[in-house]
Amino acid sequence: MDKREFVDRLNAVKRIVVKIGSGVLSRENEVDEETIENIVDNIAEISKNRQVVIVSSGAVASGISTLKIKGRPTNIVHLQALASIGQPKLMEIYRKYFKKYKKTVAQVLITIDDIQNRRRFINAKNTIITLLKWKIVPIVNENDTVVIKELRFGDNDNLSFQVTNLIEADALIILSNVDGVFTDDPSNENAKFIERFDDSLKITEGNISKLGSGGIGTKIEACQRAAKAGKLACILNGKTKDSLKKLFEGKIRFTYFEPFIDHTESKKSWIASCNPSGVVVIDEGAKTSLLKNKSLLPSGIKKVFGGFGRGDIINIEDEDGLLIAKGITNYDSSEIEKIKGHHSNEITKILGYKYSSDVVHIDNMVVIEKNDEQV
């Protein structure tokens, strides 16, 4: 894939994550509102025909700016306190500039525990997806005020990949304070710019931000992980005026990472490789629907085996014990026991609430069309 093809594919995506680093959002120990305004202008433009989620650094830098502190403290408690001061200020700045476009912003704070806990994972995902459906701009940050060092993502570059994976975005764009990846520190005149990143390249760690917790290494790692998950990923200079608009026009220098496999294939492969937490048995009508790439509704479920939670991977079998599909369930085993055999419009009456009309959505399912092996 060359640069032109990367840009063409980027223009075709429907959901992206834009990570904005501390080095982009700050200038001389102050929040750089001029740059933030320009980035907001760009996001308002590119979000006209796609969904955009922002992963924003800058809470600690904003707190440092508010208290007029010189340098970044190393004490984790001090960093947490500064984040609690800076986060509201940072959100207010975003809110002010998105208001020009009549766009509402929402703050989403996440910890590594939310990602590792399957139920919290699905709840966070549903919240962000709902905000996007409502055309609200989610602004995600690590919950710096409550996490301890052992639970930190370590940097918002890693967080940006986790969010990209969480919401099943098609692309990850990391805005840095340099043009992309170089063979050495960009201040070194012998450093060469790398347009297409190759995993075999040996990069000297340079350009460690004084205000952020990550360097170019964490940005490369985040993009590599995104590419291995089948997503487009790139690093560019967010300080450059209209950098995002120029990216989609192919008129700016950036480093791109070629996706390994198709995103959909990657997700399906992941589901297929997971060990199931339980089993639901379906009738012939549901089996026919699944083989036609339809979602699994509660009306087609006959039996439930195992104690599993919402968001777990389950096997879907026919009454002869043949594996028909595997998928991510929207309801736990006790809830399915209550709604099995019932129409979707009865779910709220039975449970008192409703997560979804389907038990397993086709987008979260791998259908096994031919399988003669009993499980």
C-alpha cells in the first residue's frame, strides 16, 4: 500500500479515533487554545460523513498551567491532583470551540480495569456508541484522578489503541508534535523521515515529551497494534495548521502503518478463537436465520447452559448439538433464561429493561455454515 492508497482508504472509513498528545495541546507550559481550536475546526469538518472519537491528553498539562507549576511532577499523587484540576478546564475549552458548530461534547473517563472487566468493557462501548449515534463528540481520557501506577494504561497512546479496539473503529490517527517517525531524534540533522513504517525498522527513542508520559515509542506501539488488528493507523504533526484536513487530502507529511488484515476478518477471527463461556440451543427457524446472516433473537432460543455474563463469548448450537455460530452475548445467562422463546418487544416487560432487541448481533457473531463435528 502506498501513501495515495492509504489516503483513499482513510477517506472511506466510517469511524475513527483521533488521539491528541500533550505536546500538541500545550505551549510553554500553557494550554495552546489556538491549536485546539484549529483541531476542533478540522474534526467538525471531517466528522460530516464519519464518526470521530477523541482521545485527549492534556489534563495534567492543563493542571500544571492552572497552578503555574514549572515542569511535570513525578509523584503519582501529585499528577492525579493536577489531572483533577486540569480535566474540567480542558473539557471547557473543547466545549467552547465545538459549540461554534452546535456540537455537544461528552467526557468519558476510562481505566485499564474497565477494559479488562468484560462487563465494564461492554458498558463503556455501548455508552460511546450511543453518544456517536446521538451525534455527540466523545472525549476520552484515562481516569487519572483515581488510578494508581500499576493500573495506568501508561500513556494515552496505548489508551487510544484500546479505545479504537473498544468501539471497533476503522482507523487510529495520532497527532504528535513531530511530523511522524524518524530514524533518530528529529533534531538530529542525520535523522531520516519514515513515510511507510516497516516492523523491521530500528528506531532510536527520541522526542520524549516533557508534559506527557509517552514518547514516539508508545505511539509506534499503538499504531502497530492497531495495524495488526486490521485498522489504518498513522502519526502526524498536530501542530501543523489544518493537519487533519490536509491528511484526508493527502497534502501533509505523515507516517502510516499498513493494516495486516481486513478489520472484519480480524474481529471474526478473534471471536472464533475465544473459548466460550456458555451455550444457547436454538430452534430450526433461528438456525435458518443465522445461516442467512441474521442476528439471534430471543424467540429462537430453546435452552441455556452455563453461567455467563453480558459481553461473554457463547456457542450457539442447534438441537442436535451441532455448532452453528459463536458470538458476543448482549444478555447474561439468567436474563436469557427469562426471555428465551419470547418476542423482542417483550424484553422490557419481562426484565424491566432492555439492552438490545437481539441476544447476539450478527456483527458480533461468527457463523459456521458447514460443521459436521459435534461439540
